[in-house]
Amino acid sequence: MASLQSFIRVVEEGSFAAAARAIGQSRSQVNRAVVALEDDLGVQLLNRTTRTVSVTPSGQAFYQRAKAILTDLTDAEDSIRENPEKPAGDIRINAPMSFGTLHLGPALVDFARMYPDIRIELALNDHFIDPVADGFDMTVRISRPTETLALIDHEIIPIRRVICAAPDFLQKHGEPTDIRDLATLPCLHYGNLPSGSTWKLTGPNGPVSVQVNGVFCCNNAEVLRDAAVAGLGLAEMPTFIAGPELQTGRLVTLLCDYTPPEIFLYLLYPPSRQLSSRIRLLVDFMHDRFGGQPRWDLVQ
């Protein structure tokens, strides 16, 4: 255990001297611990010169696994020591940008008020991340769940998506009556312009794919919603983003016989986190907050 901790500190601090200061040992003690670990493994983990230390490819791979193992062990120890009557500690959460700003952020503020001894760190981005390798206790995702033995996959609720547009756009271009109209009418899509976008839908006769006429694209759905409200084109988006505009009539649903593939709001977390009372509290809170009929799904 001490050898693993020394090695991880050297990688993270960038030198033996800095690692020694961080863990309160001498430089020679840290060096001996890492050398002993390399001897046990029969692999060189670090490249050493008189001035620098760098990680070998084998060392980088070992660091990722060792870091995850030590984190799990620390969490297991903390969980055993936790006082279930007064949950405390840190929770690092990763979530998509739009859902995080519109719904998860306000929810976590309420959670923090309920449990003032639990410290929340929320990181928002739309990139796919590895919760274990990146050190998150929980990842919130909106997509199709993917099964993995390394993570608990906890479904909260299905997320509805609709095709919609602004009334001004329909007055100018006419309302589409056939799915093939998406190939010629201006469309807004998630992604990048050069690659174009194919919308996969399920209609009365089964699955269908349409290469839409993309005129505006963005990797943020709130921007696409605003572009749709401005009349730039047709959009396919979740109702948790478009709901208020659909309710007020600033956007209207179209081609209602065609539905995008079902996606879900779900949680991912390492199995070791199940032992933690604070993680169990957060999972239950997410069910209470977002389970059942979503508050943001304003279109019945």
C-alpha cells in the first residue's frame, strides 16, 4: 500500500522531492518504495534523469488502475466509518451541460441545503468521460444506457424528444407533412456542419433515417432551442429543454407520428460507492426529484 501511494504521488507531483513533501517522508524513502514496487512488478514505471521524472507507458497504465483501486479502498474505509445519522464527505459529480444548468444544478442546491455536511463538486461538460479514471463518484448521463461490469447503471426516467419549430418558420416555409420534407427544409442539428446529420426516427411503418438539410449546428441544445425559436429551422430536442417554449407556443411539435429513439436520464457510479450512505442519499434524492412524470415535460 505504501509503495502504491508513493508511486501515485510521484506521478501527480512530478518529482520525488515534491511527492516526499506531500506525504511527509524523505526523498530517499519515496524512491526506495517506488523501486521496490518496480522490482515486484518487473516493470519500469518511471524514467529518471538527474533533473526530471517522467512516466513510462506501462507506468501510466498502472497509475490509472492503481489510482482507482486506492480510491475505491479509501471510499470503502470511509463508508464503514460514516455516521448514517449525519452523512458527511465529498461527492464529485459529472453531468451534461444543458441538463446541469437547467435542472441538476438547482436540484443539487436543494440537496446541499438538506445535507450541509456533504460537499458537492459538480463538473459540467458534454464530453464522454470515464467516471473511474477521471475520479468522479457519480456521472449523470442522458443517452442510451450502456452495460458495463465496472459501473452501476441506475436508470431514473425516460427522456422524451420531439421535432419542433417556431410558428414564424412554419408561416414562411409551410408545415412538413412527410418525413422526407426534412431533407429539403432548413434543419438545426447537434454536431458539426461538415459531417451533416442523420435523424433516426420510428414512424407508422417502422424505423426510418433521414439525411436532414442542416443549416445551423451546435454542440449545445440550448443554443439550438434559441435558434429554433428565432425561426432558423426545424429542431429535434428533448422536452426538458424545449418544454417552456412548447407550452407557451413559441415552438410547436411537428410530425408527431415519428419519434426519436428513446433515451434515459441515468446515473453511473462505481460499485464501491454503493457502500456510501451519502451516495445512497443522492440516488434516492434523484429519484424523488426527477422520477415519475418529469416536471419539465410540459407537453402531454
